Amino acid sequence: MKIEEIHSFSDRLGTQGVVLCFNGPFSHGIVEQLGQALRRHMQDAFARSPLVLDVFGVFVEQAQNIQNYVGKAFAPNDPATHGLSVIAKEGERFVVQSGNRVRNADVASLEQRLSRVTSASRDELKKMYKQQLSATIPAGESAGLGLIAMARVSRDPIVYRVDPLDGDVSYFSLRVTI
């Protein structure tokens, strides 16, 4: 990006209600620092909103998903480990979006879990969450609570997209409206 584009880029983010935008490697330390900054900013700017904790929780779940998918599939310094997180205020709602590369071998399983969660009613989501809490999870596997938790706080159905990049990798995007 050229220096003369910074001001217009900043204006564009502002007009789109962007509260936080990060593009880069999602290491544990960076996620922790971003989470702390987000929580402070949200509490300062939107203290009266009961949605602050939900926005923070969805950000953390999405960041952990990015870490899980890129961490197991790509070398630590590979640019493929970079992800994107954008949090924006749209009217009275917040939108938490993320994007990251995933191995094509993981896409079918991911889409299956998302399909199950996005088609469930509120009562079904509550039941799924309780079942997952009591389920025995094999070592090294995810409990799968993150997608269910995001769907439970989302005011609209979760929206996702998978764009193939090549024979091995796709780009996964996720949008949760709170």
C-alpha cells in the first residue's frame, strides 16, 4: 500500500464501522494481546451494550479456529499461517468475520459441522452444546464447542464461504452477526 493510500484506507474502515482489523500470523501471544485490546476498546466505546462479551467470545473462538486450522496444516513461518479478523459495528449489531487458509482435506469435515450448526434451531443448539460438553474427545481433537457457541449468540445464521486456491488449499471465510 502506498503512503498516499493510508488516509483513504482509514476512512474506508471508519465508514464501514470497523472496530478492529488484524491480518497476520495468529500466534497465541498475538491473539491474547488482540483480545485484551478488543475487550478494553469495546468496554470503553460500547460499555452499555450487553453484546460486548458476546463479540469478545466470538472473536476468541474464531481466532482459535484460525490457530487450529493453520497450525496443524502449515509450517510456523509459512505465510499461509496468516489469518484475518475484522470486527465491525453495523447499526445496532456487531459483525465478527474471519478468514484463513485451510487444507482441502479438512474442508468436507468443516462444511459438515457448519451445515449441522447453521441448520439447527436455538433449542437444538443448546442440546448440541450440552452433548458436546459431556462427550469424550480423543486427545488432540477439538471438542467442537466453538462453532456451536458462535451459533448460539449469533442473531442471524452464520455465513461461511470456501474458495479453492489450488489443489491443496482453500480460503475459508466466516461471518457471525451479534
